Amino acid sequence: MESTARSPARICRGCWDQMHVPIPIRGPLALPFRAFGITRSKMNPNICTICERSFRYVKKQQHISAAATILFADIRGFTHLSERMDPLILSEIVSAFQDRCAQAVWDHDGIVNKQMGDGLMAIFNFPIKIRHHVDAAIAAALDIQRSCTSALRSLDLHADGLALDALGVGIGVHTGQVEIGEFSTFRSDFTAIGSAVNLAARLESQAAAGEILVSAEAAAQAPNLMAGTQTRTYRLKGIEQPVVAQVLFKG
Amino acid sequence: MESTARSPARICRGCWDQMHVPIPIRGPLALPFRAFGITRSKMNPNICTICERSFRYVKKQQHISAAATILFADIRGFTHLSERMDPLILSEIVSAFQDRCAQAVWDHDGIVNKQMGDGLMAIFNFPIKIRHHVDAAIAAALDIQRSCTSALRSLDLHADGLALDALGVGIGVHTGQVEIGEFSTFRSDFTAIGSAVNLAARLESQAAAGEILVSAEAAAQAPNLMAGTQTRTYRLKGIEQPVVAQVLFKG
């Protein structure tokens, strides 16, 4: 496994990996850049806002095709909870979830590309290059399950008469070629699209609380992490062939 | 109906409506602000990056409860298409969709709060106040259906042997109290959470290509727009009571 508990980067790891250009993001050399609005990205604090918002400058194209691993995670039963729960507690749960997930993704050099309420999408292998990006994504998924389980249990939810068991995280992981770039003329932050992204999202939607569903393609690239996992076959909306996935974590 | 084809605002309409502070966003007075990184927001070009990223400064709290109308839209059958279609054409479709949707939302003073691949979430009544925010959201939904239908038809997709009828947009609209604010310690852009948001998302997931599903609560507040619509009842995942919705547009 690569890159857990790495020390904070002094230059942007995305700009370095993509262009071999050193952009200071920490320390005194970062100050003049900050004055021009170049700061650490919200997607990952080891990359900068150039990678985040200037994809066309970084890659000299509007989008590229790249191998990447995609992770989707969300809180299971959130709709049910949101109908019954005090909005303040709900927002505490969402914050705890988003912060823990981000830390886990960053610890393995991924980026939090999208946050949507009680869910998120992470990309591994862009802009920071990761040799074993499937391993990195699965390691992040395991960290998410561990840290969210403890965080959610530590919240005092009994006051609302809700079963704690109802709360948990579902995760889907898939790897493949995706299109990365800007897909809107008015937004400048990049994202990834393509069938591999959609499959990861669909797997996540099938994952029960505490489960990580890893596609067969991803599992084949991370055999060390797959010992003793259970295999399941899904028929997913919009996908003709049955999809085989491994269930990695049952919290 | 309010605010179609309004001229571009010279001061940020969000900062004005929320704080009565005039922040120039166009014209010569905007220049010094731009030097400090205060520019037009990507969520809506009539608001500024202060509204977008400094919620706590604008509202003096981490989040607020507010009445708002939420619109979700996405491309129906996108997973199916993404399995068969050239990634370049796929990205053209996504760009055309996102740009048309944004224009429709902005024309009615809403904001594009989230974009996720082939989908988006829009908020009406924050930060720009809209007296009839349900009307505004439904008018935007109608515009989205009209402009996306023509845009998608104009793309030359026959080359891939795909039926054009497969392409269309599904939309869900609901109104209610939502929590608006920052729900992550590392992201600074605000969003909305709560059961009303989830219900809008669930309605969208039920909408077929060309349909706008409007919740009964939203429909009751926009009777003028609801003439001749069809009523349907749904059982939605995570929601105990059956949900009644009106089908507004069948393209």
C-alpha cells in the first residue's frame, strides 16, 4: 500500500505529476502565489487551485481519457432519517461523514471531486498519479467504513429515538477509462464522466450499510485486499450485462 | 411570472437580498473587488463569490433553515448511452445539457448548486430572494425541457446508431423547509440538505424522459401552471407515506 500518513506536500503534487511544474502551496514560497489566488484545492490539500480550476491550461485540451478508479460513498437510509431527525443533528451527521471521508480519500492521494448532501465521489489517479490506484481507492474505502462507523456511533442520537444500526455508509468502487475534464462552459472545476463512473455509482446504490462493493475489474487489480470476500451478481438499471462485484467489508 | 430575460445585475443580488450590502460585480466599480478575488459566482452570474463561499460571513451562522424550492434534473438513460457512445459525443451531450439547464435556472433567479456528471441540483429562493419561488422553479423546468429537447435533437447522434428518442431529461421539483449552509469543514461553498431535498431527488429519479414531476406541495403553490396535469402516486424508497406528484410536461 502506498502513501498513508504522508507529510503535507510543499509543492502541488498535481501540477508536478501532470506538468512537472513546481507550484509552492506551503511555506514562505507559497505567499506570492496566494496573493494571486493560487491556494490549496478543496479537493485535496496537496494540490492547488490551478489543477482544480484550470484543466485546459494543465492538459492543453478540454478533456482527456485516463485510467482512474472511482469511489462513490453515501449514508444509507439518509432519506428515512432526514424525515424524522432534527435538522441540526442531520447537519452534524453530514459534516462528520464528509470530513471523515475526505480525510480517508486524501490519505491515499485521491481527490474529493463532488460532494452532494450525504454523498460524495472521489477520483484516484488524477491529478496525483498513483501507481496502484485501485489499491489506494479500496484502502480509502476501508478507512471510510472504519472512521465513519466510529464517528456515527459517537453522535448522541438516542434522544431522537432512532436506532443507531440504521446509520451506516455504502460504498462502490470501480476502475476503468474515464473522460476527465470540463464539461460545462461556465464551471471551471474538472470532473470525470463515462460508463466507468456510472457503474461505480450504481454499485454504491446497491451497497448496504457497512458494505464496500468492488467491481470484478477492480478486484482483479487488488488481489491482496480481496481475500475471503463474497461474490455477488447484480442486474443494474441501464447496464445490459450482469455485473459481478465483491463485498469487501461488512461492518 | 417574475424575472425572465432580466438584464445582468451590476451589484450582487445575493449580497443585496441577504445583507443589503452592494457588492459591484459588473462595470468599473467591480475591478477593485476582482483584484481581491471577488468575482461572479459559477452558481449564478448575478451573485458573487462572497455569497458562494462565505456563507458564515453572510448569514452569521453555519447554517439556516429556509423555505426554498429544489429542482433536480438529469439525462434519462445516460448509463445505457455511456456504455455505447463515443466519449467525445458523450461529453458534448453533457456540456449541452449543463449549459442549457444553467441558463434556464439563471433566467428564473435560481442557482445551480451542484453539477454531477449528467445531473444537477438547483435552489430557488437563496441567496436571491424570489417571492414565487415554486413558480420560478417550474418555469425553469419547462425551459430546461424545451431547450434540452431541441439541443439534444440537433446533435448528430445517428452516426452511433442510437435512437434519438432514448435521449431526454427527467426533472423533479419539490418545495419546503431546507437547511442551507456549509456541511463540511473543508469546503466553503454552501448547499442545502434535508428531507425536502431528498424528496426532490427521488421524484427526479422517477421522471421519465421529457417529464417534470412536481410534488403536491409545490403544485398547490403554483396552481396557474398546473392546469390539465396528470396526478400520480409513488412509493419512494425511504419515505413512509405515498408521495403524490403532478406530471407537468410530457415531451
